[in-house]
Amino acid sequence: MDVKAEDERNKNYIVEMQVAEVQGFDKRVLYYASKSYSSQIDRGDLYDKLNPTFFIGILDFEITQNADYISRHKILDVVTGENSINDIEFNFIELPKFNKKENQLTSVIDQWIYFFKNAENLEIIPRSVKDEGLINAYQDADKHNWTKAELEAYDYNLMREQDERGRWALATKRAVDEAVTKAVTKAVTKADTKAMKEKVNIALNLHGLGISMEDTSKATGLTLVQVQKIKAGK
């Protein structure tokens, strides 16, 4: 299983789970990471657009001589150890080297590695797990052991929850639409009333100046009947 991801800093990650060692694995890792790195830009684009790429291999076999179960590999100066070229990094998690018990897990990384190695044999989520993503992972892994009836019941429950969210969303949308409609109608009515008052005042002023009703109608946009009523004081 391979996952490609990008974080909020535009850094790229390739996460690969490998069960068995294969010939040329090291070269494939190099090819995979370098291709992902170079494919970020097209020919002729500025190299500044390239963002760091991190390869994370979760391996069910040993690949390094490092005694630790996590190892990081960078491009270094062989004499000084300087890391001047630092846009590509390789990280390997070698599961056979991880032997911690549940009560020895001291970090979220330990808890995730413990999950990768032991999830299929666990019946309950360890109490030390607080990370939401890891809790979801345990729940998803547990579903693989459910019966068909349990899966159908779970899916039906999710569907009902989605229906309920849909009802609330629809009710909220209708309430918002109704409120907006009322506000717009009120504003238009108020504006129309104000405009009519202005037209009436203009018609009265024109009448006072001796302007004919026909010309007053043309000047104000009022109908001749409306002008006649205004002149009559109705």
C-alpha cells in the first residue's frame, strides 16, 4: 500500500508499506522518491518551485544495520557529514526491530508502529492511545474481522447518521433562505415607499410651478391617473 501526501508547508510524503524484501528495493526507493521530486515542475520551470520530498518505508523486514527500528537517510558529505543537499530524505521503519510492549510506548510514533505490528491481534484499542487518526485506524482495522451482519449494521448506522446530518443541513438552508428573502423583501418595500414619496413631492412641486399633468407624469414616471389623484389631494 502506497500513500502520497502533502502537508500545509507543501512538503511531499511517500508512505509505503512493504511486507517482503524484493530485489532492487533500494534502487526502486531512489527512483520512486526522485521521480516524485522532479515531477513537481515541468521542463523550463524554475527549480525554486521544487518542494522537499520524504520517503517513509514501513517494512516487515530489516534493511539497515542500525539497531534502532527507525532510521533516517540523507545526502551527506562523507567527510564532514554536512547536509547541503537536503530536499530528499528517506526514512525506514523496520518492524522486526520493534519489540516494545504496550506499557513502553512513549510517543505517538511508538503507538503507530505498535499498531502496524500488532493491530490484527488486538481486540481493544490500547488505553494510552489518544491520537484521533490512530483511533480511527484501529477501528478500521477491526472492521476486517466483522461478520457480514455486523458490517451491514455498521453501514446502516452510518447511513442513518448521514441522513440526520442531511436533514439538519436542509432545515438550516431553508431557514437561512427564508430569512434572506424576508430581509430583501423588507428592504425593497422600504425602498419603493421612499421612492414613491419622493415622486409625490416632486409632482406637488411641479404642480405648484404650473407644470401640466402630462409633463409631470413624464418627469416623475407616475401615471396620469396618479398625478391627477396627487393634484386632487387623494
